[in-house]
Amino acid sequence: MLLWEGLVRAFDVPFYLVPSPALVLHTLVHDAPLLLGSLVVTLKITVLALLLSVVLGVGIAFLFVQNRTLERSLFPYVVLLQVTPIVAIAPLIIIWVKDPLAALVICATIVAIFPIISNTSLGLRSVDHGLPEQICQVGIDAAQP
């Protein structure tokens, strides 16, 4: 922090390019009510989008693992949703969804859902298929005297 402060002062870097730590701290203290209100809104959107993407992503991954045809049919759309820049579809979502909070949650969910679907599908496929039999055998062995 001291190095950052020193370099900003030594090179006389304008505050709008790289603010000094002292200026950041001053602004944080001075504008705390405004920033805390924005923090609450951001955290609400983040938590709601994370919960929604986990619930939808895990559910979709379970469906994909159970039905290979469904996965082959829908996974290209999941990939398409991932590679499409959110700035390209955000205006449409904002127009279609009248509530700003809901529109932002949908945009954040779209960004977060692909890694959840792909990683959960991969994890579910990597489970040993003989595991239920092994668990049953352990249960039977434990029940015998």
C-alpha cells in the first residue's frame, strides 16, 4: 500500500486513472452510506443469482446425466448461452423483464449457470457405477455377526 501511494505521488498520476490508497480510504469513509446501499443491492443480486444458478444448474445436470438424448439436444444451447456475450442479450432481458432486480438476477444467472452444469455433469459421470452395489455389500457385511 505504501509503494502504491508512493508511486502515485511520485509520478503525479491523476486520481481518475489510479487513485491513491489514501483517496480510496477517504472516499470510502466519506461516501459510506451511498456505497453501503449499493453493496446491499449488489450482494442481493449476487446471492439470488448464485442460488438460482445452483438450483437450475444442478437440476439440468441431473437431467443431462440421466438422459443422453436430452443432453445431446440441449447442451449446444447451453454452450451457445455461455459464449454469447451478456452485453448482447442484457438489453433484451431488461426490455422483456420489467423489474430491474429480476433482470439483473437473470443476467447474473446466465453468466454463472454454465460452469455449474458442465462441472456437475462431469462430476456425476465420474462416479463409480458399481458404488451402489459396494454400499449394499458393506451394509450386508456389517449386519452379519
